[in-house]
Amino acid sequence: MTLTKTTCPYCGVGCGVLAGADGTIKGDPNHPANFGRLCSKGSALGETIDLDGRLLEPKIEGRAAEWDEALDLVASKFSAAIAEHGPDSVAFYASGQLLTEDYYVANKLMKGFIGSANIDTNSRLCMASSVAGHKRAFGTDTVPGVYTDLEEADLIVLVGSNLAWCHPVLYQRIVAAKEARPAMRVINIDPRRTATSDLADLHLQIAPDGDIALFNGLLTHLADAGKIDDQYTTQHVNGMAEAIATARQSDPTDTGISAQDLATFYDLWASTEKVVTIYSQGVNQSETGTDKVNAILNCHLATGRIGKPGMGPFSVTGQPNAMGGREVGGLANMLANHLELGNADHRQAVQAFWKSPAICTQAGLKAVDLFDACAKGQIKALWVMSTNPAVSLPDADGVAAAIANVPFVVTSDIMEKTDTNDLAHVCLPATGWGEKNGTVTNSERRISRQRAFLPAPGQARPDWQIVSDVATRMGFGKAFAYRTPQDVFAEYVALDAATSQFPRDLDLSIFADADYANLIPTQWPRNDQRFFADGKFYHPDGKAQMIPVTAPALAKPRFQLNTGRNRDQWHTMTRTGKSARLGPHLAEPYVEIHPQDAADLGVTVGDLIRVESTYGTAILRALVTPRIAAGQLFAPMHWTRQLTTSGTVNSLTAPVTDPVSGQPALKSGAVVANVYKAK
Ligand code: SF4
């Protein structure tokens, strides 16, 4: 059996996979993300490539249709909406499952040809707060570090990150590094005790949204202990005095962490030069997500612990191609290739390169706002690409109603039945993992190939081609005459070269003469290169900016709902739900509840609990565990309305977002009105 080198379609670690058409799956021993390792989800990929449930032909109002008829209808509906109501009356909602080539083409159509920036993505739920925090601190959206920093660090701080379940191969790399160097220390900061906590030398069971107070306390401690790197900050950092003065107003004991544990954490951080702070959704998915990010970055900037081997802040992305989407402007507030939507020179340069009739001039609607606009009747035509917002967004029932309110909805997806497809007028069959070709970028800026090792099933087409086909029918054929994903990638690289006069971090020159077919996993701007080693940042004066951040008053409801993911499932289970091996790990919707709370409610293990919020209701199996703090609940978001009739977890969560990044507060945003034992 010939095995094809490709990349795992799940998390942002971006592991290399050797895959065969017979379902053979092996870790690629030569891929620098995983060196042959795979987690349970990656190992079971071979069980997910059958065609059960696949959408294999275009559907219009549920009936089979020819491609030409479906594409003509989509193009005419979008053109008519734009003609009658203007470019901002249409929207695309894309996905971190898309390949970079797909993202590039969709972004180009919306921003350069339709002339709106109403393209956002489920990656908004993943790392938008990190993007915003990076831009405030560094002047650009840059992940400074590389994976080998995790192995070179003497102290790893994991904040709001259950790496053991959500980025398992990175976790495995840290486990191996810790075994090789027992002096390495790991501190885990999480309101729950998770599988990741089991590796930690110290677990800080922080109150939800206590992160700013905690890191402001650390910054204050660094200042008082004489651990600020004065030479570094003088040369390379602005805003330190203001940031420290604001930090002093925080009380880290508000976090619920004991004074002894705070002292241990602060002393260890202050006395260890090689510190990597990894953070993920527990930081990003918050009303104060961007400020949390900056609270972490402030500590690294104040000590110069950034851009050097074994040290730095490290945002790990959830989606496999969240980073690629960022690169090509797949967010409503970004232009392609890390150029600035708010910069007229950048807009003009992109428009000139695309030879486009229009260019968006202002930011579009971010995910939650986009569906709010649907609910208000402002969006007349919506295209959802490769994602299921009717389940994955907060206030999921409200989002489903909002989609139902849009006069024309098109989806492109691999599956026939999804909660969102059920609301669409047109469903277009897309090729899936193993059937399509293109590139993805992982959390350490490494671009890898996804390669097809299976034929396209039925009439399925790659997303970049579907978007190009619609663009052509809208009258933009000349600019979308791509024959292959390589054509798209070449244009993406050429746009970078054509705009090289604008200083920014993205630098694709290493890919200028790349052999696309045989592309080996490669980091931009150079393999193994960290950013900011030279102390040069991207603000106009070349310095970084420390941001004063104020800790919020912490909510203390009787119950607070935290949401997240299981080890063996991926998002709405479209693919992982097919695997017999993955299913049994945690087989049904559940909620973690503390033993004391369970006793108060008269609940024992296995009982059903009814959870109610302002937005909806879900009935979930009780998992009684001291790993969760009293007064808190945790429930995974995987089960869709197709899989459970008891209510989706995101029917409970509130459409509350961080005001800077627009990222939903899925970790603590549900105001639980009532919890009781279900009859
Ligand atoms: Fe796939 Fe992530 Fe597991 Fe690697 S760690 S095999 S990328 S799910």
C-alpha cells in the first residue's frame, strides 16, 4: 500500500500523517510537529473516511440538482442581494477546516470583488483574542515561538489549556521532555483539574476569569523583586510604567488561589529564565480574552523572555488551519497576507494586485455579530463553508433561528445532514480530508501539505473551486481562473512579494520557488526562526507595547458553566463520531458537577441533570467529580441536535463577546439560571 504524506485535519498541532486508501494511518516520522506521534483522534482517521452520510451531489431545497443549476442559483441570489441591498447585505461564514487556498479565494471574492468584509470564521471562536493581543503588543499578529521551545524550557506554564486532550501531541512532547529533564517544572492554571493537571508540579485552581488578576500580580511581583530586565525594556518596550501601575491595583488573592501557591508560582516564574507560557481557549474565550492575553505578554516583555530558545508566550490554535486563515485574511477585520484593512495604502496595494473592481473599506461583521445581523434581517444571502454554526456558536438555538431568517442560505459541506444544512436552501458537496489538496499552517507557523489519497466522491468539488465557480458566474471569472490549488498558493505567495514594501511579520519568500507537489513542512519566515530575538517589533518605532489591563470583578453566580472538548471527539463529531474506537471514551452528553453540589441537588453519579440558562435548556448525565470546583459545571459541546434530543450545550451559552476581539466567552459566559435533577 502506497502511503501519502498529509496532515491531520483536527487540531492546530498540525501533525504529519502517512495515509493509505485502505485506511492505513501512521504518524509521519519526519514531520517536525509530531516526529511520528499521533493522538487517539489522529490514529483513528482511517475509520472516518467512508462515505456514510456524505453529501455527494448538489441539493436545492432538498432535491438533487446539477452543479450548473446550483451554482447559477447561488451566484444570481448573491448578485441580486448585492444589487438591491449593497455589498454588506451578504456574508460568508468560513472555517478553520478550510485549506489556505480555500480561505484565500473566499476572502478575495468577498473583500476584493463583492467589496464587503463580511467574511468571518469559526476561528473567531478559537484564537481571535490572541490575534488582538498580539497586535496590541507586537504591532502584528505574530506567534513568536516554535515547538522546540517547549522542550528547551525549564518552566512551562499552561493557562486555560487542557493540552493533554486538546493538543495531545504537544502534551506528549512535554511529557517526554520532562522525563528527559526531571528538573523541568510544569504549572497548570485552570478552574478544573484536568488530565493536563496530572503532569503538573502545581495546579492552580483559579476562579473563572481570574487570569488578569493572577498575571497582574505576577508583573507586580517581578517589579518588586527586581526581576524586570531594565536594559531590554528601555531599548525595546513602551508602556511598562503604566502597565505596572495598573497591575498594582489587582488583588491576586481574588483568584481563589492560596497565598502559598501564589508565592510558589511567582517565585518560580521570577527565578526561571527559560519560561514558556502556553495558553489556549481558557484565556481566549472570555469577555476579557484580549486583556488576558496582554496580561501574559506583559510579563514576558517586562523580562525580555521572548523570542529566545525555551522562552516566550505561546498561543496554541484549536483549528487545524486557524493560522492559515489568519494569514490570508479570513477574519472580518483583516486584509489578506497580514495587511491592514484599516490602512488605505494596504487596501490600494491589494486591490491593484487583484485588479479588483472594489475593496472593502471597513471591518465586517465578526461571528456573533454576523448572526445577530441575520436575526435582524440585515443579511439577505449567507454562505456557510465547512462549519456548523447552528451548534457551535453561543446561543445556538438563537443562531439557528437567525439562519432560518436569512432569505437565501447556501452551505458547502462534506456531510448531508447537519443542523446548519437543514436550514439551507442550497447545499453544495465539498471534498473532505483525504480527497482534497492544499496547505495548512499549524500553531508554530509551519505550512504543510494536505494531500489527496482518495478520489473525490460523487460530484464533490474542492472549496476553492466551488467559490471560484460562483465568482465566475458573478462576472469575475478572469480573477478566479484557477485550475489547481497550486495556482492559488502561487498567487498568495506572489501577493506577499508584491506588497513587500509594507513591513510586517508575514514573509513567504521562502516559498517563492517552492515545489508545491513535494512541499515539505516549512515555517515562515524561516525554519526554526523565532520572532523578536533581535528585540525588533512591528509598531512604528520598532518597540513592543505593554498594555495596562484591569482585572474584572469576578462573577459569583450559584452555578457557572464552563464548556470545552473531550479527548476523543472533534467539534460536532462529523468525522470522529464515525469511529467505533473513539466513541466509548465519553459516550453521551454529560456535565461535570462537584460532589457537594450534587449532594445539595440530591444527584448521584449517572442521574440526569437539567441545566437552564436565559437562552435554553439541556439535560445532561451527571459526572460527579471533585476535579471541578463547587459552583461550577463543565460540559463538552460536541453533541448536535442530530445526535441528542436533550438540548445542545451551546443552547445554554450567551452571545457575549470580548469587546476587542469579538471572541465569544464560551468558558464562563453562561449564566445558569437553574440546575436540578431531571425527573
Ligand atoms: Fe491530529 Fe492534533 Fe492529534 Fe496531532 S495532536 S494527531 S494534529 S488531533
